[in-house]
Amino acid sequence: MRLVIAAIVTLLLGPALDRAQADPYRWCANYGGGFDDGGFQNCYFMTLEQCQAAVSGVGGYCSPNQFYDGRPVTTPEDLKPRQRRRAR
């Protein structure tokens, strides 16, 4: 019985604890048309110039990321405390 109650609580509270995150990248590169005709989209560009360089020569276009949230991009390395090296 405890196992059943624990499973129900986990199912009900699990989605509340896991928040969806919006995308911090502003631009998307669209290659080969749209998704309906086999196109591909890459939304990992912070500037329009980066996106334009990626599609240059291979065909495609850049568009604003619909899921952009305006927050700065952070990596796991940004979250680690930095250690100073001692001068020898």
C-alpha cells in the first residue's frame, strides 16, 4: 500500500518539480526549406551574424527563435567555483 501511495505522490508532484526551461539562444538557422519537406533547424546562435555564417554557402535562412527567453547562456563550467593558482 505504501508503494502505491508513493507512486501516486511521485506522479502528481513530479511535473511540478521539473520546470521547463526556455531557450537562451536568439537565432535559428533553417536548412533545406521547412520541416514538412525534410528541413532541419538549428537554434544555437546568439547573434544574427553567427547564424548567417552557418547558412552561408550551404543554403538556408535565419529566423528568430520562438522560444528565446532573453536569459544569458550559462554552461556547467560557469557554475563551478573557480580556483586560483598560487604563484610559485
